[in-house]
Amino acid sequence: MIGYVTLGTSDLQNNAAFYDAIFKELGCGRMMEMDTFIAWGTMDGGAGIGLTQPFNGEAPSVGNGVMVALQAKDQAQVNRLHAIALEQGGTCEGPPGPRGEPAGFYAGYFRDLDGNKLNAFTMVAPG
């Protein structure tokens, strides 16, 4: 099981505001913070997300094909999370809406300020 995902950043404080807004909508906030690292989630909850300046001091890079999916409670929250991401300076990678198979998968895709790809999704029972 995944405990947390860490993404690299070139500007921790600027990108932290992006994630503060996203996680506020998800009902949680920062759970750990250091000079070069911030993590969001809950200590007893599911997987969290960490944002860090790379330990080796080199520039962060975005993995081709790498994406973090944030589970939303319903389609309305997917829509809000996507809108929040764009309001915070993120870029759209696909507007919220139903996606292929399996039926009932609803998602919106976006990138953070460093170009890391995320989505917000929910599963809706068909019918």
C-alpha cells in the first residue's frame, strides 16, 4: 500500500500555496514541515503528498507518465479541485468529465506550478 508520494519543486513556498488550497478542499492540511519539505494529509489517513526540494541539490524534474491521483468524494468536488488548481496557477491537462472504461470514472487533470501532473477523480456506480 502507498504511504505517501513525494514530488520535487524548485520553489517550495510558492508551490506550497497551491497544495494548501487543494488540501483545504480535501479537508486536511499540512502534517509535516521542514525547511525543504512539506507534507499534506492526516497522520491516521490514507496516502499523503510531500513536496520537496531535491536532496541532491539539482533541479526537480517531472516524470513522463507519472501522475498523482487525488480521490474526491463526488463529481462536484472533482470540479472544485480542478478549478482550485487553475486558480492557484496550475495548468489544465483535461477538464473534469466522464472518462472511458470503466463506466463511472469521472476525473479532471491538471499540473502544479512545477509541472507535476495530478488529477482529481471519483468513481460513480453506473445507473
